[in-house]
Amino acid sequence: MVLNISDDQFEKLIKLTYLGMWVADANFQQTQTSLKEIEQLIFQEAKERKAFQNLIQYNETEKRYYPTNVLHEDEVINNYLDDYEENCFWEELIDRLTKKSLIEEYGLEEILKMDASRRMEAEKLLIEKYQTEFENNGIKNLKIEI
């Protein structure tokens, strides 16, 4: 496959690949080989294009291409990753607190008996409460008893 794209578009493709692989690897499990193959194809092309020599390096021992510190330290990429992590944190916190609250309010057996629409409505109300609370106060009012 041949892509006829400008250097500007190719730089964005490199960064998109970096971001995608960062997310794919974030769970510390093995990333699918097919994704790594695509990453290597894009990084190889980047290394061959003179304009991107500073973004990609080749490890002779491992026979693999890797991002350089220039790519790791890219401000735009890091802003995307920070926003992603921030959003994941709040979504996961709200999701877990919602489940906990549902169980406390109804009990697990009752939740399992609920039809989907009733459970979703109960979840929606709690999600909205938690979202409002965290938007207004962050974690200031969050209390954990140990």
C-alpha cells in the first residue's frame, strides 16, 4: 500500500501511531502482534524520510524502531495523554462509585433482578450526582474509611 500524504500529514500519522500504541500498551499486557507490525511499518517509513530522523531511532540489536525522546517529550502528545488519563480516572471512579452505591441502596440480588431500563435509570441518576459533585469539588469531599 502506498500513501500519498504530505510530510505534515505523515508527522501526524507518526504521532497518532505513538498515541495508539501508548494506549494499547497502557494495560501492560502484550500488545497484539498485528498492531506492532503496523507500528514498525510506519516507524520504518519515518526513519527513511529525512524530515523525521529526529522522531524515530532504530535499535540494531533488537531490529526494531522506537520513538526518540523528541517524540516522548512532545508537548501536544503529552497533553493528549494527560487529558486521556484524567478522563479515564474520573470515568472509572464514577463508574465504580455508582456500582458501589447501587449495591448499597438496592442490594446485589435486587440489582440482578432489575430489568435493564430500571437499572440504567438508577445508574444514570447516580452518575449525574457523582459528575456534578466531582465537577464542583474534585475529590475534596471524598472520604475513605480504613
